[in-house]
Amino acid sequence: SLNTLSSRLNTPSVRITDRNGRLLYEVLDEQGGRHAVLPLQEIPLALRQATIATEDQSFYTNPGVDWKGILRSLWLNLQGGETLAGGSTITQQVARNLLLEQGERVSRRLPRKLREIALAWQLTRNLSKDEILALYLNQMYYGGMAYGVEAAAQTFFGKPASQRDLADCALLAGLPQAPYRYNPFTDPEAARERQRVVLRLMANEGYITEEQRLLAEREPLVFTETPYPIEAPHFVMMVRAYLDELFTQEQVYQYGGLVVRTTLDLDWQYHAVDAIVRQLKDLQYSDDGLGHNMNSAALVALDPLTGDVLALVGSPDYFDAEISGAINMALAPRQPGSALKPLVYAAALDPSSSAVPWTAATMLLDVRTPFLTAEGQAYTPENYDMRQHGPVLLREALASSLNIPAVLALDHIGIPRLFELANKLGISTLQDPNQFDLSLALGGGEVRLYDLTAAYAAFANGGYRVEPRIILEVSDFQGNLIYQAEQIQQVKVLDERVAWLISDILSDNEARRLGFGANSILRLDRPAAVKTGTTSNFHDNWTLGYTPDLVVGVWSGNANYAPMRGVNGLSGAAPVWHQFMRTVLSGKQKREFLQPRGLLQVEVCTLSGLLPTPVCPYRRLEWFIAGTQPVEYDEFYRQVEID
């Protein structure tokens, strides 16, 4: 009945806790500030126009149903194209969300669609178009547990809807179609792209000029600075976005609220924040008085066996607008520098990837070498220390992060092979290998800290892909279990012997002496594999490392891409990684990386990596995957007679 329009759904509280039941955040119901009704005249004209241009371009002239729109949407879906405007009019969406029974709203059956059309037609006969538009703008779900444009504006921007400009209005108008997908807190790029779509539709309908569209697209989006009683805010925003995907508004209402137990350990979260804040404070000053200009950092800690996110810091202060603190740098794609090298060498060490796979004793020439790019240009990489080290074995090249051997390795395996392995390990931002050249070995492509940390987890667990998970279970307020995370599906993506070799190399303190010194900050009181990365422009500094029980990734830099000053692989992200690892692992059992079968140890000549002859003065033991050990003898050292 149309008489029920005045009733509103009260959204119950949603309690989000850490893995031990400690409260991280409580999502308030509409009476607590997550819902407010605005008169239509107080809603910005740009927001009204953006909504009409996006959802129902013939809103003021159609009888509640747009048959052309329905047919157009059907055709686009059949063709696999992008649906810029849904088949349902604004009036139909109001009818569906406010007049149909809860169970019927999600039905895709024809009777439901026909009832929706009939109710939309009745709404048009009984209410004015402005009244229907006001219902839509005040009642629709905009993500982040926000119902209506006022709650959405407060949730995402921390200010009333009446104060939002064209750029913000376009972003808000694009959210209802897929709130979890376009949530700007968890995927700012998707939200920005959706905003551009809305602005183009507004320009097509004549609501704005082309110049206004371009200005709005270039305007920076500044999200809320308003403090909330919240722990681990970036993590909580990820959980809320995932809840939008798991449960509809009707289901939340049906269950009478939710209790969400996440994977986070709040104590570990405090340790992560403390490590970041302390490091940023230490780098605030420099000998020249200018400081190091490192204002942000992010950390992700995972269980390599379950994928549980145990700690996640997206920035040192979520509410600090000066450092763009609301941007989750754990999810923002950035260049990883040398942190990508272990993936390159893992592909080179894989005995199934080539007839003659490389080994930890493969000799590589660390000398100035020009490479030819796809454009026919010469590319000559340099080492970080601007020196050449001559013949080095792969173990030392990787552990000491030498650049020239890494490019040689990528040239050996080919860029498509690296992309294949990266995608298997869960890195989704590297898609088209044709867009990159050999500089990718030094971190030329952008990846997310969240994904790269999960990729490193495969080295720690013996070669199995890790899908990070953030929710363990969801129950109603009576304690009835509604949702439980599925057991991790072990998908093997890497030879366990290769995974162990990478771990053995990255935990070899002697092998990294050339690049980092004898007792660097990368060394812990237990076996730990670790790799750093710094981009050539000093925009990004990374450290990723792991034990058999824990993998931790750290990024440091600036969210606005401003370069750091005087920060290298050991002085930026590494101290954060070191402090966090030592703190959370203190008192826990020290474990070695479990060596799989199929490995054997052979003595080699240190310079060539081949079998030593009696005249070889420097020898070492090296691990080999069975069948890849050297069979040739060293020829570098020869005994000759001098007359």
C-alpha cells in the first residue's frame, strides 16, 4: 500500500570486533546519525541533476517506467557492455525499496518486476516528481552503512550534503548502483572512475558544460577528517565494504543487527601504529635541517597459512588531511622497487619453466650492460651503489639486491612469465605485459602492499596462494551464526623447493653483506627472510619479510607522491618492519623454514658456481633442486706454468 511510504527502516547497530571480541567500531542506526531526511530544496541542485542523469534521464517526463531504458539496459547486458544507467527508473527503485516485501525485493522473477512497474505507475499518479525524487535521495543506500545523501555526505566527506560541490555530488550520485564496488574508502580509483562516468552523463544531458566537467574531474577528493570512535579505521572501512557485499540492507534489518568478528588482533594493531609513528618521528629531522619528507607509512601483517589479516595500518593518522590520511595506502597501487625481485628470481629458479633452469649458484655478470627495449631504445640499468661487482652468484645478487643481475634474470624468463606468476600469487594490478619493459625487474609497475604481502606469504608457506581474509564470522545479537569464513583452499602456485630457496636466500645474512652490511636492521633474532625496495625517484620505500608463521609488508613515503629525501632501503620502511616483527614475535618459538624433499647440497667454486677443481681456492656449499646441480667443472682458476 502507498500508505506505508511514511514508514522507514531503522538500521540496527553493527558491531565490528577484533578476533578476541574487542570492539573496533559500532555502526549506528539512523537514529544515531546515519540517516537524516532533507527537504528537496536543501539538497544541492548538482546532486539532484547527477542522480537524474545517472539513474533516470527521462525522470520528469516518464510515467514511472522507462521502456526504452529497460530495453537499452537489456541490450547492453547482452552485449557485455558497461551499463551506465540501470533499467529501473528512480520511481521503480523507490517502489522496490519502500513498498515491496523484504524477500521480494531481491527476486529476479517476472511477477516481482511487474508488481514493481505497477507500483511505480501508482506512485507517479499519487505523488509529484519532486516528492518521489526526495524519497529516493533520502532513502537509498549509498554504502558504508549510510542511508540517504545526508548520511552519505557525512560518512564520506564529514560535512552536510548542502555543502558539497559538483565533484562531490557526482561521486555521491554514482554510489547507489554498487555501493561496495565504488566505496571511496576501500577503492578510491573505482570511485573516481565512477565519478567520471556520472560527470560525462551530466554533460551529455546538458546539466554542466564541458569545462565544468573537466574542472570537476581534476578536483582532488578530500574525505572526512571528523574523528570517530573507531579503532583501526582503514581496516574497519574494508570490513564495512565487505559487509555491503555479504548482506543487503533488508538482511541487516531482518537479523536485528550484526556482530562481526574480524581477523584483526588489536594489540598487534597498536604495535604497528606505534612502530610507524616512532619511525616518522625519528625521520622528522635530518643533518641538513630540511628533514626527510617522509610523512606516511602503511603496514600489513598476515598469517601465511590462513591468510588472516592480523594488523593493517593504511596511514599513521586516518583523520590527518595534511598527509591524506584517509587514503588507505595498503590498497593504493605504488611502484615496489626491488621488492618485486623475488618473484623474478622465483620464476628463473623454477625447474619446470625452462630446459636449463637457473640455480642459487648461477653466475651472473654484474657489469654495465645495455638492453634493447621494445621501442628500440637502449636501457642500461645501474646498481643502487652505482658500482659494478663483476661475477656474482644468484644467491648474492638477490640477497644484496643488485639491479643489473635482476634485469638479466627478467630478460632470461621474459616479462609474460613474470606476469603469469604474479597473477597466480594474487597481484591483480599487473595486467598487460606489453606495457612494460625490462625496468619492471626494478619495480617499474604498480602493485598494492596488500597484494604483494600476500604474494610473499606463498614463499613462507611452501608455495600456496594466499587469499587475505578480514572476517572470521558474523552472528546476530542472539549469538546465532549467520556467516563463517570458508576454510582456506590450498592452491599450489609455486614449487615448494623454489619457495624454500627464495626463503633461504632472503634470510642469508652473509649473502646480503655486499648490499646491506654484516649486521643490518634486516636481521632478527630468528630466521627471517626479508627484501627491501626503493623507487628511483624516492617516492616509495618498501620492506617485506616473513618467518614461517608471519609475513609483514611495510610501505613508506607520501600519499601525494612527493619524493623523500635521504631515505634508502634500510632507513625508511625497514625500521618499522624490524620493530613490529621483534615486538609481536617476542617470546614466541623460533622456527626454521621447513625444508622440503628434493633438495641437495653440493660444494661449488665460489666465483663460477661450478664444481671446484683442485686449484679453486674459494669454495662454498650451495643448495640445489635435485637435477639442477652443476656437472661442469670451474675454469676460472687454472694452474699455469710461467716461464
